[in-house]
Amino acid sequence: MPRFTIHDLAETIDVRAAEGGEASYTRKLLDKGAEHCAKKFGEEAIETVIAAVENDRAHMIAESADLLYHFLVLLKARGIKLEEVEAALGERTSMSGLEEKASRKRD
């Protein structure tokens, strides 16, 4: 079986968002708006945390897949490309995580 990547998932989301139709869960999520997509992402994050705390490997893997899917749908809903997030991550690799966190602007 060929390796399936997060970029493959992002592309699938793009295709399904463009196609639309009643059969597309992705399109239905996007049609409900970014706020709804954010709530779904939050729900999946909580479910992933619960699976981790319960030390349920299979459940955590399944919830992690849901989390990544809903994260990419949320990015799509806000017009943010995965490549933009990757670029932000890439910029952070020039310093340690502690240095990067300390350098962020505070409100």
C-alpha cells in the first residue's frame, strides 16, 4: 500500500470541497462555516486527549486521524494552506523550542 501523507489528505479535502454535493462530509462542514469547523476540531482534540489519558493506543490513533482531518478542514475554512503552516514551523527550526516560545510577542 502506498504511503498516505497529510498532503494527500489536504488534497482530498480540496477536491471534495470543490466538488460539493450531498455525499461530501467535507463540503457539509465547510458550508456550516469556520466557527462550526473550529468546534468540530475542538471536539476531536478533546477526544484525542481522552484517548491519550486512557492509554488506548488504537483509539488514540483513530482520534488522531480525525483530529488531523478536522484541522485541515478548519485551515481550508479560513483560507490557510498547509504549506503556510509548514513554513511557520520551518522558521522555528532555527532556534530551540524554548527560545522560540520566549521570542513570541506577548499580549
